[in-house]
Amino acid sequence: MRGQRPALKSRRPSRPPQPGSAARRGAPGSPMRLSQFPLVTTKETPADAEVVSHQLMLRAGMIRKLGAGIYTWLPLGLRVLQKVEAIIREEMNRAGAHEILMPAVIPAELWQESGRWAKYGPELLRFKDRHQRDFVFGPTHEEVVTDLIRRDIRSYKQLPVNFYQIQTKFRDEIRPRFGVMRGREFLMKDAYSFHLDAQDLEREYQNMRATYARIFTRIGVEFRVVKADSGAIGGDRSEEFHVLAQSGEDVLAVSDGSDYAANLEAAETRPQSARLPAAAALEKVSTPTQKTCEEVAALLGIPLSSTLKLIVVKGRDGGLVALALRGDHTLNAIKAAKHPNVAAPLALASDAEIRAAFGCEPGFLGPVGAQVPVIADHAAAALSDFVCGANQSGFHLRGVNWGRDAAEPESADLRNVVDGDPSPDGRGRLKLVRGIEVGHIFQNGPLYTQALGVTVLDEQGKALTPTAGCYGIGVTRVVAAVIEQCHDDRGIRWPEAIAPFRVILCPIGAEKSAAVKTAAETLYAELLAAGVEVLYDDRGLRPGPMFADADLIGIPHRIVIGDKGLAEGRYEYKRRDAQTAEPIPATSAAVLEKLRP
RNA sequence: CGGGGCGUAGCUCAGCUUGGUAGAGCGCUUGCUUCGGGAGCAAGAGGUCGCAGGUUCAAAUCCUGUCGCCCCGACCA
């Protein structure tokens, strides 16, 4: 050991390496040369890839599947992933958050303490160690940070604090799909902040909201911030960051007249205008086989929107509750479960329970004479002269009116909004679009700090439970989401900020032409010396395959070096998103000029 | 979890119904020609047919089990 040190030292150059030193310039072994880079692309689209991002990531050699929802990131893909990571890290640090790294494997005790060991379903990966002790593979880390805070934070002087990590998570999704978009193992940036009071939490929430906007703007992706339900993690205020894309798994309602936007789960609308007076007489109609609103509406030749359906669910007191919806509307389970008389999570009544309570088959239910309390959605409560089940198998009623034929119902917001509903802020109409959730910010409040018994002493020496927020970004998913938004029929079109390389050099006929070979080598060296991330396609391919690969892997700038151009002192420059190429002077200065943002 | 489908060469798939000892295209290797948008010719390498059992003289093929993967559904009065 001791003898080696001087030797090592003496081999070190006396000056620090300069830009353009051998290592930077890319000696023959450098990965910047495609002949040395393990790039495996395919022309054919793999059979099991459905969405574009998945197809292109496989074809471009970014990822390879190991098992359902589990992927290896190859060098090309990893470069992109790490760029996304770097932007997130920079902006989180700039926002005053502190990076930590928590364990992925967590003792079950912590999860039992928070109550989530019991609450979380099979999505939580649980396993035992050699001593038969229970562990979970962390799908999220509220328990672990909260425990950290509990141990280390004692005084109000240590708050607020925001810890974040970029780490591998595992969620045993019901159905992993779309490649890395809904994987089981994925990379996530999760941040957790702790505060003395709600005002300070709100301040940090706004700080994170602005930070996320900066992050996605820098990445170069179009996004939308939407109101959200806080879901399994729990808490109050919550918004999601979505990349708008056809293939998105989430439905969003966005106003065309204001900046209102919400996840369908949380989207609201303005209650409809007042109910029209009753005009029709109550009448029983035979509907022997018509059990759905669609079938009844078709039989009677009426619009679906003048039918009413009942959905029977378990009540919070153990009994049943009937939820009334207009036939053309669908139940929003999250809204329903928030009603004080409805059991949470939402549980549908069984057919047997329905028969016992209504005395008829499901499919013929209605509010007239119902023995079960009815809660009507605002739109259903605004109906008059409507059609609904007669509570008698094989029959429906028409000309039904609240107040006259059925008890005036309690009215609540129970349904999913539909295209064209008025925006709740009164400006514009809602339009349903699809999005990919790439970020989510929450105010959890004291949920976990309370469960784990965290207290700090305030200025008066009084114990106080901190309130908390949590903020996540699906790093792996961002990569897929960007591709969903940035691609064409030839391949990926990376935004500059996260492209694996900025420019690709395509020499044509370098094996034949010494001039081309020399020009390409020189340009490559000069660009590297200028600090440009350049990929040099020195594989000696024919132009077709070479261009096809360049387009597929999506490098933003392409320089073609050929004999024809060189004879006129020109390179050919093409942006990935341009239709045609343009000649530029055959100098590195001219190339650098093109790369300037 | 319920329903459906598929596992055969690196990839996409044929062969299975009617058992007889495995094929195509692409890719890969070598040579020659070619060289500005996925070239041509020639010669090659490459498969315990997911795994285990069973039936049979004989199994990729028929039967049973098992593992893996994919798709659909989980909103219904």
C-alpha cells in the first residue's frame, strides 16, 4: 500500500487535465464512437409493445425487458434517464431541498406503526429475511423519512426541512403495461417536507409547485397542472403534473375558457340549472328484458339523459344507500366515498342484498317507494319527467318526478364530469383529454407525523406535531412521456435538454475517401474539445441504415460529411425536426454556431 | 383476481388440426461487388421446440401439470 502511493502520484500529470486532453477527445476506445458503443437497434417493432414510447425505446436500444414491468436500461437510455435526473436534482437543490438516500428495504414495523401494513393491498411487495422478519420493498417513503425526523428533529429551529431522494421503487401493479410507463420497478424522485404550521407548508407547497414547473419546462415537455385526489397516500391539497398524450392512462378535464384543469377523479362541474316543472303523468311500462338504461331508452325511444339509474352501495352505518345518477352519467367512486353516509372505500351491494332491500332484480330499481335512502347526483336531482326502474322485475316507470312520485332526494356531486359540462369556475366548458401523470404534489398534513408520534418543541417549549407535504416525480415515466409527445414516424425527437447526445456525425464513404475520413475525425475531435456531446458514427455503414439509426435514436442535430459537399467546402446540417438539410461551411465553428441555443 | 391468447434460431413468425426427428424472412459471420435514406451475389454459424411428467416403436405436434409473457375486464342496475 505504502509503496504504491508515490508511484501513483508520480504518474499523475503535474497540471490538471485540460479540456481536449486525450481522454476528453475520445481515443479509439471512447464510447462516443458508435463503433465502440453498444447500440442495438431494430427495424421491426417488437410484438408486445403497444404504445409508441415503448416501441421506440425497444427499437432504439434504450431498454430491455427482464420480466413483467421490470427493465434494464442500456447505455443510450441511461444517458437520457440520467439527464432527467440531473435536471431534477439541480432544481430541487436550488429550491432548498436536501438530497438523502433511504433504504429500499424497510422493516415492516414502521409500516405497521403507520397503519399502512394493513391498509396497503397486494401492491405492496412484502417478504421475509432469514430470521422470518417481515420487510417491504418501499413503494414510497413517508414512514422512513418521518422516522428520520422523529429521531433527529427536536426543536422548531430545525424546521422547516425538505428531504428528497432519487431512488428505485417497487409497486406490484395489478397490470404493468406500456413498458417503462407503468413498470413495477421504477425510478422516482420523492421529497418530503416538514413544517411547524399550515402556512409554512403552503409556502413550501408553492415552492415545489414552481420547482416542478421549472423542471418540466427545462426538460422540454408540454405539461399541465391539474387538481387531483390525494388517493392512497392521504391528505388534503394535491395537484398532479401531466404530460398531455393520447396514450395517457389518466383522463383530465380541462376548461376551454379558463386555466381550470382537474383529474377526472377530482373534476367538478356547476350544478345544472333548476328543475323543470312536472308535465307528464306517472306511467308504468313493461320492460321484460330491458335492464340497462341504454336498453330502456332504446325501447322507449327517449334520450339516455332522461333516464335515471340507481347504484346501491354500502352505507357507513352498515346499511345500504342508493346513489341516483342520470343514465348517461357514470359514478365517481372517489366522490361517492367521500359522502358522510357512504362507506369508504366504496363497496357495491351484492345482488342478494339488492333483492332483499328492493324486492326485485337489479336492473329495475328506482327511487319511487324505495326503502333505502337515496342520494342523487346534482344532475339526477334536476331531472323531471324521467324514466327509472319500477322496483318490480320487468317494469320501468316513465313520467317520474321528484317530490311528487319519489321523495325529494338529498343532492350531491357523485358523478364523473363529461365533455361539454360547464367549468366549475363558470368560465368555459370542460373538455376531456388524456394525460400521463409525471408528478404529484401533496399536503399530507400531520397524517404521518401523528401516526409515528413526531413532536418538536416550539418557542414556548411546548410539544407540537409538525405538518408535512410530499412531492413525487416519476423519473422513468418522464422519459417515456417525453417520447409519447416527441416522436414522428421515423423515431424519437429528443428535446435538447435530455437528448443522449446533442449531435451525430455521419461520414459517407469514409472507407473510400480519405478526405471524408480526415474531415470527420477532425470535426469529431474539435467538437469534443469544445465540450459538445457528439456521437460519431464511424461504423462504416451505408447512408440508409446510418440515417435511419440517427433518426430513430433521435439525436437533435445531424452533420453529414460527404465527398460531394467537401469538394465545395460544405458539410450538410439537419435538425432532427426539420424537413430538409442545409449546407454549412465545413468548419467546426459553423457547426458550433448551429448548436448554439 | 376473473376471462382470453401465446411460449419453436438474436427478432417477427410458419410448422401442431391429421405424431415420423425443424423451416422462412429479417438480423449475425466471411468474401466479392456496391455506397446520399434500411443494397446484390455467394458461402456459413445459430434451435435441449418454456419446463416436468405421461401416452406411443416414435412427440414441437396428443394428454396432464407447472412456469413465464401478452391482451381484455374489474361502472353495474
